[in-house]
Amino acid sequence: MQAVQPKIKTVHDTDTDLMRIIASFFVVLIHASTAEGVGLAYNALARFSVPVFVLISGYYLLRRPTAGYRIARRIASLVGIHVLWSVLYYVFYRLMGDLPRSDVGGVGRYLLTQPTHLWYLYALAGLWLLLPPLQSFARHASEGEYRYTLWITGILGTLVTLAVRSGISDTFSAVVENTKLPYAMGFVFLFLMGGYLYRFPVKRERIFYIAGAVGMVVTVLSALLLPRDMAVSLALSFYAPGTVLAAIAFFVGIKRMYAERSLAWRGVSPALKLLAAASGGVYLLHPMILRLYDQWIAPFFTDGMGWLSIPLAAVWAFAVSLAIVMILRKIPYVNRVLL
């Protein structure tokens, strides 16, 4: 492979701060939505947010080698955060009456696998496990080699993964199984794409924007028009091609907007950096706030107001979670352990 060493930036990127803030709100919108009726549309619309975080991770983490001890420490930290927050959620849901009593084994399973939104911590730990070879590839591959790898991982991680998981064709699924290829590579593709967007200049940006817009429209319409089970399988997926294209278009578009108006961002950069730093805490905390919303506020809305109540729930949960996290970040020990 052609050895190409990119110049490492030392300037903090305000544009990725803005991405984190916007994407974290849409993560909240996913969990405020339902898998029924208009909730399907909101859910599908917001799905691009998680791929954006994977793109950002690749954009930063693939620039330079990472020492093995740092990888081990980071993975241990992610697992520790998962278990600690699982304990908090277990206590919270027990107090809310949402969880029955369980034996020691049941509690242990809960702490390692629940609540469901913490799955992303395991996914991120998996990417950290693969970090050394991915970093080596991202730093030294030629542009042609990089593009080929993106095409292969992208097709396997989106089209092939969805086709297999949806069960559309047993024959196709059997063929894919017989290849023995790791077809579930959607996050690897996004991670590598983040590194690609750092190393190589973006060409023909309009294609990204058109593809992202079309992809988003197709995804939302699929959620509304397909039978429910098929809509959940095809539209409510982080691997849906339309969702992935929308995430990449969002990433490229925000970076272009920042590049063209960099001077205008200087005045708000400190505030964006502060808010972006709290996005992780918002992700960890917001389901609790949504649960309280369901009990205290949602009863005041009628069933016919789902189109309004869902975004209101997301705004409320995002704002309250953000305020709480900003306060917790002022407490040194809590900040280090919880967030």
C-alpha cells in the first residue's frame, strides 16, 4: 500500500461539536418515538443520528496510532460505564414499578445487557478492539484502496445486512452464510468513512446531498407505507442505505457550512464545545427523563396529538437531560465516574 501520512490537525473542530449537539437531540427523538403510526416516521427520520456519531469517532480516532494500554483502558471504561448506569436504571425502574423482582442471575443479566439504549457502548468497545488495524489501514491506504474497502464494507453492512435480517429471501441468506463473510459491517464502514473524510478531499459534494435527501425521503416513506413488520426491519435500522446516506450528507454538509463561515463560528465555539461535551451524558440519562415525561406530562395529550406530543417529549427530555448533565459536570467525582 502507498504510505501516505496525513498532517495531524491540532485545532479543535467546532463543526463536529455542532454535529454532536444536533445528533444527540435526534437520538432522544428516536426514544421518544414509537414503532406505530406517526411514531414510525419520526423514528425513521431520526435514525441518521447514531451513524453520525460513528462517523465522528472515525474522523478523530483513525488519524494516528493508539497505544494498547489506552485501548484497554477505554474498553474497560466503556464496560464500567455500562454496568454503573445499568445499576442506576435498575434502581430507577424498580422504584417506578416497571421491573419485577428477579434472582441474582436475572439481575446480573440486566446489568450486562440492559437498558437497551446502552448497546452503543458495546458497539463502541468493539470498534476500539479493532482500532490498531483500522488505524494502520486508514493512515496508509491509497485513495483507491480506501474507496474499494468502503464499497465492500458499505454493501455488506447495509444492503446485504438488511436483506439477511429482513428474511426477504432464504436462498440469498443461505448464500451469504456460505460465503463466511462478516456481512454485519455497517459500523465498520461508517468508522472508516469518518477517516476517509478526514484524509481525502470531498469531491462532488452535491451528489452527497442529493443522495442523502433522497435516502431520507425513501426511509421515511418506507416507514409510513410498508407493512409494520417490514417497516421496522427496513426503515428503523441504522444500517438502512437511506439512513447511512443521510448521515454522510449531514456530516459533509456541516463541515462545508463551517468551512465557508468559519469566522462567524468563533463567537459561539466555546458554547458549542461545552454543549457537545454534555452530549454523552444526555445519551446516558435521557430515557429516565422520558419515563418521567410519560408519567407526568404525556397524559395531558390526546391520542390524536402524536404528531405534536412526540417532538415535544423529545425537546423536553433533551432540555432537562442537558440541564442535569451540565450541573453534574460541575461535580468532579461524579463527572469522572458517571459521564
